[in-house]
Amino acid sequence: MQHDPLATIREVRAPVLIVNGGQDIQVSPDHAQRLGAALREAGHPDYEVKIFPRLNHLFAVSRGEGAAEYADPDAEVDSEFLSYLADWLTARLTPP
């Protein structure tokens, strides 16, 4: 892959929310931490990194079944994640 996400994110000036499930087996939470570090080093004024320890790649509570649980049509996105996301967006999109 020729794309360097760390170089790209250093150029972003819009508010950034980086979220990751702590039980994500596809994208390690450590990737989110590295993106956050790149923003910090670039002096970005408005970013957050949030790891949800119990959640998988789909932001559903992990049952420890690996990728098989991603196929569960009844899996629900975690309400704590949705609430956090809604609050973050509201704080940035609500006019003063």
C-alpha cells in the first residue's frame, strides 16, 4: 500500500474523533493510538481518541467469537458508543 495514513492525518484541520473497539480483531486499537499521537505531534487543536474496551470492529459488544460474530444479523451497535458519538457531534455541530 502506497498510502501513509499518519502523514495524511497530520494535514487534517477539521475536528477528528478516532474510535476503536478494544476487542477489534481487524484493526488493532494501537492504530487509533498512533493516529492520535500523529495529531498531537502536529499540534491539532481538536481531536479525541476513544477506545471502547468491550466492543468489536462493528462497535457491538464482543462475545469472544472472533470474526464469526460479525455475521450476526441481531448484533446491535452499543448504546454507550452511540451516545458518545452523538455527544461529540452535538458539541461540534451545535451553533453557539
